Amino acid sequence: MLASLSIKNFALIEYLNVEFTDGLVSITGETGAGKSILLGGLSLILGKRADVSSVKDASKKCVIEATFQISNYSLRQFFEDQALDYESETIVRREILPSGKSRAFVNDSPVNLQVLSKLGERLIDIHSQHQTMEITNDAFQFQVIDALAKNHIDLKAYSKTLNDYKKNKATLEALELKKSEAIKEQDYNEFLLKELQDIVLVTDELEDLETEYETLTNVEDIKTELSLSEQLLNDEQLGAIATLTNLKVSLNKLRTFAPHYENLYKRIESVHIELDDVYAEINEIGEQLEDNPERLQVVDTRLKTINNLMTKHAVSTIDELRDIEKYLATKVAVVLNIDTEVKLLNEEKIKLDEALNHLAQKIHTQRQKAIPGLVRQLENILKDLGMPNAKFQIAVEQSDTFLSNGKDILLFLFSANKGGTFNTLKKAASGGELSRIMLAIKAVLAKYVKLPTIMFDEIDTGVSGEVSNKMGAIMKHMSDTMQVFTITHLPQIAAKGNTHYKVFKEENKGVTVTKVERLEAHDRILEIAQMLGGKQISNSALEHAKQLLN
């Protein structure tokens, strides 16, 4: 419930602070006294966009603050989702700075207007003649029917399942598109992959092949040079090995003369051993080396194949070719993997389809059962509100499409006059009739749903006599389980309030300001009497006011 409202520097209000009670709260005042200003300030708390022109003194900050008792509103999860501190006594504050910028706070935590608006919808429901068009749209009408049908849990389950169904459908469509694109490239990718797989690429193979190719291509030249090398090393007279042998013999004779000659001998001996090894290796290479045109052809073909593939794929190493081979293998496997995924998703889709149809049918059945009771209650209330011939035709027909709240198409028709034609509320009901229908619907809803604080802003316009008395009685009954505000010009309705507030203008040092005060018993009698008979209060008006209040 709205526990208090504080407004500073807004429109004609310099400063006011009002504390409210639960039950039915009556707000009265002459036309132009500032009741709309009160609502305007409250609307800012509920997330309406700020207008700097509504600030009284543009050089000062405008502050509007409201305190709400929310322990019975089931809002803890909302606060957690928005990362706000939950307090059973929650304070909402809105500030308009001289710069024109606006700020909003919930329990001193800054919030944006979107969050404030969502919270505001859960705190106060404001209705005026200009806002009754809400009852003409399907979403609101379904909300009423579903409240009576107790569809809350099933609708929540349906919404979650529908969300899963849409995700499944989107994923399937994306996979089908991916598969279609993959299939277009599949044959070419398979060809490229086979090319790479057939040659069995080996890391560092290219260097070995190039070396072997050079050897096989130049066998005769290599043999000639190897033979010359053997001759130079092992000629009996001039060969390097024979010369070193003679040098060893000479130095061997000098070894005993001094350590220096011993070192020279060992060095020559080491060179002699190395040359022997070189000669043996040259000899071995020469014996193994032979002209092999067939092997040359194989090496040449493989080199050309690898080089052609590297050119084709614009790479310079075998490792890069192997990376491309892995990439192509992945792309080729995609189609097969997609088929598996598509199969699993289609199986999931069938299950979700069955679950949605089951929930939609259950919701539909419960709606059908609830509709007669809703029609009966609405017609009975409207009869008390001076519309004895008001009739409703409400029905739900199932479609083939999964909608946001089931598969039902709603037919919500109304006729205000006996023998009249049934039509939609927008076409069949006048503004005053819509106001009474809205009151009737809210009265019915209050029995089934925990509604937030509701504020009726002159919803009784155009109503008088016994009908106004009945309207007041309905609001009074609603206030047994919730806080109800009524901004009214009718004494019959104002008198039914548990508390009564008067909005009025007052001049202070040549400046007109709007003020609000709570009326105690005596002042309340005077206010009701004035509403009955005008400013010149008669004794009969006073007596009538006392009767209404009693």
C-alpha cells in the first residue's frame, strides 16, 4: 500500500507530505484545486518521463518521494533480479534537477525509468476515464479470464515451454541453412580433401625429397668427383693419406727429442685417422651410388605434386598443407554432424509440440469453465451500477497457432441495451459505460488476484443517485482486501472512505499553492455537506452529510 507521499517544488506545490491509511481513501476538492497535480507527481514515481516545465521553481531541485508497504506484494524476486535491496517498507524517490536531468532511486539505489516503470506497475494501478480503454484489448481481457480460471501456473509453464519451442525452431532453421550452404561446397571439399589424404603428407619430407632429387639428377657428376676425391686421398705416391703416413714416420722419429714434437705427432695422427674415415665414407657412398631413373621419376612426381598443392592452397610448408587437410576434414564432417543434430532437435520439437498442445488445451478448458461465472458476476455488478440490460458474450476458440498465452482466439462482445447488437467493447460501450465496466472487472479481479493499490480518478463522472451509492459500495468492498483511492466529486462515494483528504488552493504572499490535508470528523461533515449543497451549507445538507457518513 501507499503509506506516504512527499512532493517538493512541483507545479503549484511548494511542499507537502501526506500519510495514507489502508482501506478506502477518499480524495476530494474543487475543480482546479490540484488533484491532477497530485496524480502527476505520483505518475513520476511510477516511471513517467519528467517534464522540466512542471517544476515550480526551475532554479531548485524537484523531489517526489513515496513510501510503500510491500510485504504482501511478492516482490522479493523482482528486487533480486534488479539487484536492489529489498525492504518491506520501500522508498521510491524521483528528482528533477535544475539542469532538466531526472534521477530515480529505489531504497537509495539509482534505477532507470524502465525498472521504475516495471516496479510502478506492481505498486499502483491508476484508472481514469481516459485509461479505461485498457479493457478493450485482448491481453487485459485474457488476464481477467485467466485470473478466474486460475491459469497462473499453467500459463507460466506454457510460457517457458513456448520459449524452449521457439529456441528449438530457431536452432533448427539455422542448422538447415548451414547444412544447405555446406552441401553446396561438399563435393569440392571432398575432392580437395582426397587430394591431400592420397599423398599422405609427412612433416619435413620436402627437404629430404629435394636432396634426393638433386642426388639422382646428378649421379654421374657426383661419381666423377667422388672418384677424384678417392684418388687424391689414396694415391700411392701423391695421395694425401700416403703423404700423411710419411709425415707420421718423420715426426715419430722426433717424438723422443722434446714434448713439442710429441704434440705435433699426435695432431698429425688425428688428421690421419679423420682422413681415413673420410676416405672410407667416400668409398661407401661411391659404392652405393648408382643411376636410378625409376626412383628419380617417383621423387620428381612427388615433389611436383606437393609443390602444386602448396601453390594451389597458397602455402609454403607441408605443415600448413596438413592444417588445411584437417580443416577440410572438419568441413566435410559438418554435414554428417548436422544431420545428427537435426534429428535430435526434431525429436525434441515433437516433445515440445506435444507439451504445448497439452498445456494449451488445459488452459482452454479452464477458460471455458471460468467464462460463465465471469459473465454472471459482471452483469450482476453492472445491473447495480445502472446498466440492467448489459450483456456479455465471451468465448474462446482454439486456433492452429501457438500464441503467447495459449492457442485461443478471444471473442469478448458486449451489448448495453436490451435487444441491442453485440459488438466489441470499443464499439459498443460509451466512455461512462467503459468506466463502470472497468470498475466491475476490477471488483471481480480483486476476489481472485492480489491487486496492488488501485486509484480511481473520477471514474464516477456522469454517475449520480443510487448508482453512485452502489459504486461507492463496490469500492468499499474492494478495500476490505486492498488499498483503494477514489478521487471523486460525488458525496455518496466520498463518504464511504475510511479516511478523507481534501485538495485545495491557498494564497501565500501573493503566490497560489496547492495543499492537501486529512479531514477529521467535523471538517469531513462540512466537506460532504458542501459537496451536497454548495458553499452555502444548509442544515439539511449537514444532516444529509451526517447520514452519509454514518
